[in-house]
Amino acid sequence: MLCQFTVKNYKSLRDEGTFDMQAAAISEHEDRVIRDKDGELYLPVSAIYGPNGGGKSNVLEALHGLVLKVLKPLYATSNNEEAVIVSKKTIIEPFAFSDVSREKPTEFEVFFRTANAEYRYMLSVKKDIVLYERLDRVKLDTGRRSALYERSDEGIELKGAFSKLRISDELSDTLTLLSYLGITYRKNEVVDDVLEWFENGIDFLNYGNPRQELRMAVANSEDVKELVIDMIQEMDLDIVDFRVEEKENSRIEVFTKHIVDGYETELNLSDESSGTKKLFGLLPFIAESFISGTTLVIDELDAKIHPALLRHVIMMFTDMEINRRGAQLIFTSHDLSTMNSEVFRRDEIWFVAKGNGQNSKLYSLVEFKNKKGESVRKDAKFDKQYLEGKYGADPYLRKIIDWGKVNA
């Protein structure tokens, strides 16, 4: 489970911003939160809104970049072709519109939970060089806090459960210590617990990568397939089954089975509507998230999906009878049909807006205050006020082009 993520000096995110999945103390939809074993409350859903080019995707990219920085060395010798492809995308870029920022490191801090503990991982990187790194742990059963290691320009200090481990004197300054521990001490239960979250506890879905979208469809999990079929039928599509054929060169084809007025036929997924194709790229990930209780991160969830289906997907995550394992959905969106108090709590709505210096600011609806210092009411018309520009992240152009002058 993702608890909190903070980033500073990453692309348009010049200043420190914190994305929080901890539930705020507010009196709305109190039955739609994840209650962990120690009583702490977390959000099952968060949506990020903002104008095109405002920087909302950079929030998700920053989190993805941190995860890949840790996993890339683990994938370096992997025979998994997809893992190798993904590992090549690790680029951590600082804010570009300032000489000062370009010379400063990018800083990350993430709090996440496994079944056993809550971890805090900090990483400071400059041009791929690791400048600072730290890992702390809190055991959920006892509440005991302990530092596991700290790495700085003064050296590496291993603590607590890691105190007996040994680190090579030739550790590369581009390699995170967490990656090194994963390569060298993966059998250590704490190391494995941490890296299991990075590898399988959080998943990123990008609609621009069809290879990634369909990889879940070839999973050998009957549980995933069964849940996908159930969700498709609940969405009132006439698809009753599907199958996957693996072709040469790892190519796959998906076939959907339809029954219309008693007549049964099969279609290649390529012949289906764009919306159905997107659902097949999306639903296996959602099914796996529900089954395993993972955090699913999606850029532009609303792309080519009908607003009614978008709402249905969101409401599945906020229904604790369906979402029994504490799955989380984090996504960016432009669709305003779901931006209302029936679908979201105020702490589940986030905005990203750019300032005059091209720097993006991240903030949630629950913490937003107007010029009078007043908070947004829980029964407010969120979509209407957003369109009126009252939340700062104006979805429209700041300045409309005068085409009369252009064409004069």
C-alpha cells in the first residue's frame, strides 16, 4: 500500500510536493477507506486533475522513476524481455527552467506498507549519481521504529536488522544501496519484503504501451481471468469469454467470445471497438490489483472509456465489499463527470497547476482554501467550481489566441 510520496526538483515539480494517500479526518464516505491492522486509515482512490502540460503526469512519472531507479539493476541481467525494456526508461530530470535547480539533486521520499511493516525510503539523485539514501522501518504488530541504513557523503551506516550485512567497498555511486541489497541479500526477509513492494506492490499502466497493457492478459491466473470476465459482464458488454494465443516472437493475440440471440461467434480483439480494446488493457490490471491488494497507477484513466465505465471502475475501488484486500487506484484525468461528492471524498481529489515560472504545484481539494481562508465545503459542486477556476488548476488556456490578428 502506498502511504505518501514526496518529490522535489523533478521536471516541472521544482518545489517540494507531497501526494498523500492517508485519509484525512473528514466526515464524508467514512465507510470508503482502507483500515489497516493497526487502525490507520488510507485512501483506496486518488485522482489528479489539471490542464494539459500542467504537470499532473509528472507526479506519476516521478513515482515511476523512483521505482525504476531501484529496480533497474535487478533487471539488468534478467531474461525477461519486458523487464529489460522497462528498465531502459529510467531518466530522472531536474527542473529545467532554472540554473540553480539544474545543479541541485532530485529528492524522493516514499512511505509504503507491506503486510509486516511500514517503510520510509529516501533517495537524493543528481545526474544518476546517488547523493543520499535512507531506509527506516516500523513494525505493524509492535509499533517499534528502527533505522535500517543511511548512506551519505560520509559513508554507509547499516543499522538494526541490516547491521550484520556487508557492503562492497567498490559500490557504484550510480547504484542505490537498496538495489545492491536486492542483488546480494535477496534471501534476507527484510530486504525481500521491501523489494517485493517495489516489484509487485505497485504497478504502472501506460496506455501508450500496448505491449505492457496486454501482458496481464497472458497471465496464467484463472482467478484474474474469471474476475475480468465478471467485470466485463457487469458492464453489460456481450462478451462471455476470451482466450489468448501466443504467437512467434512473443507476439500474442486475444480473441473475444460473443453470444448474441443464441448465436455464438469469436472476434479478434483488433476488430473490437477502441473502448473494448482499452478495457482489455485495463481490466486485467484491475483484477490483479483486487486479488493481490496492490497499488495501481494509471495515466489518463479516462482515455477512450465511457464516463459511466470510468465511474464504475472508481466505485469498485471505493466499495470495501469488493476491495477487501486494500487495493489502491491512483490516476490522472480530464473527465469531470466523476468530480463530485458522490464519487470522491475531498482528500481523494488532487490538482496540479503551473505557476508563471513553469513550475507545477501539487495540492489536494481538502487542503485548498480560497482568498478568505475558507475550505471547500463537502457538498460543493466540485466540477462547477473547478471549471470556474476557483481551485487554481484552470483547465482552459490562460490566454485565447486572437485569430483575427493572426490572419490579418
